[in-house]
Amino acid sequence: MASADIDAFLILGHGQEDVVDFEERPILPAGYTLITIAECGIITLEEDVCPLVEAFSQDINRPVFLNPNAHKSSIEGFMRGKPIHIYRAGMKYPKLEIQFFLDWPTERNTKIMKSGTYKFPLSAADFQIGTGSTFSEKMFKMIGPYIGFMKNLPADFDAKLMFDGSILPTTTTVVSEIEKNKSSGTLKSKLTIPLEDVLRVGGPGVYYYVVCRSPRLVKSPRNLVDTDYGLNEKRYEPYFISDWPSKLDEIITLLKENVKTKNYWVKNEINKTIKNYESLRIVPLIRQASLNQQRGVASNAGAAAGAATAGGRRKTRKRRISHKRK
């Protein structure tokens, strides 16, 4: 049964995961429960996140969000059956971080959404920052464009609108950072925070990490095409999917073909990408080890996962040594 003394928190931002072997994951402390709606390497979708946010604003759902073990099917029902993953105290959990700035910039405008860490129940009115006929449509607002890492935020950006109610980062923190430097890239860097910091600030409770678990510092096929590598979009378009790491062999084959015809700089960047993609071959093993742990399949999940990912661990260590040489 859920304790009346704990809180539930919703985490919103651009999420990414430091993909490490299962045995190298941290242990979730006593008093904490972590929920993710994505597996290792997968991105989340608006149609899943938005209904969950709406449900998180309704006080009637308090017992549901405070006790996900007993109400797993109800939580998944908010997202059309999308499965959730529950990490309980004592379990190994993924190394995650969040860029607390949900934006989708284009040349013509930028779509933004509330970002931060919000305690249940969040304010429905505060989260409907845009226009539309449904709660989900109203969660997004269009503001002025800013293309490029070092471009300044547009004049119509409102930190209070985007962060009011968040316990981390707070609106005061964001405003203070903007006063120091109006660069969107600098602000995003300052607002990129490890999940451990969120847990420390919020304290014991149930944390809903409903954002992406994209591999950290690894470009997705979509981002590769958007980068100036001269890649043929049509060839890579089949891999513009949320679970692109499941198609690594096919993507690597395409990249190796591109390496033969590119200039030195592009060839070097593509070769780096191939190495990064090859390092993600352990992802299916990590996913299975994590699922086994959540289901209680093995009495010693850590030992079982260690056996499953031994090959991947050796590769990871070699890769880290090579980075130190640079």
C-alpha cells in the first residue's frame, strides 16, 4: 500500500540515457520508485505523454499515481495501453539525465511545452499554455524562432509560463540563468541535470520519467540526416522511428556505404558514428536484463544480467580506455 507521506512527481524535458552495462547501473535508494514509459534507447511520443500529463492533474488519480505497483494497468490505460516500467527500491535503474527545456525549433517558429519536475497534482490551468480544443493540444505554445546552439531566446519567451510550479529547476533559477546569458544553448546546458539530482531535491517518492531515453551523445538517424553529412534522406527514412537502435545492423550497413564516397571530415564523423552505433549492440541485452529484474524472473537479477551482458561490458571498457588516450 502507498504511504500517505510520499509524493508523486512528473518529470518533463528532453531525456537521454548513458547506456552502460546492466551491472554498472546505480541502485535505487530506499523510499524511491521510478517509472519510465520508454525502454533503453527509445524516444517517447506526444500521444503517450500528453494524456498522462492530463491524468496527473486530476486529484481523483492520487491513489493510482502513488501506488503504481497496484495500479499499473490504470496508468497504462491513460496512454492507450503503452507499457510502463517500474523500478523499486534496491533495483538497478538506468543512468538518466534530463534537459529541462522542451522545445522543437524550426526556421519559422519554435514549439514549447512546460518543462521541469512537478508534484502531483499539477495545475491543469498552468499546463494549458497554448490554444486548441483539447488538453493535449493546449499543452503546446508557438514562440519566435531561434536556430542554432548559440542563438538568443526570442523576445516572446516567458520563463514563468514554461517553468512555474516546477521544483527543479525553479522559475527563479531559470530567470537567473537567462539574466547571465540569453543564449538558448547556454541555458539548455545549464538545465541539463542528472536524474539523481531530481531524486535528491524531491526526496522519497514515486517519480514518473515520461521523457525519451535516447542514447547520450549519439545521433539518431534523423539527426544524422539533419547534420551536414550529405546523407540521402530517403535511404535513412525507414529508420526515423522511436526504436531505431533495434535496426542497428541495417543502419550501420548504410553508413559504411556512405563512408566510401565522402570527404575526409564527413568520413571521420561517420566512422565515429559507426563506432557509437556498434557500442549500442548491448541494448537488447540490457533491456532483457532490466525486464527480468522488474518481473522477478531471477532471484539474483544482477548476476543474471551480468552473465547476459558480459560481452558488451568488455567492449564498453575498451571503448572507455580509447577515449582516455585522446
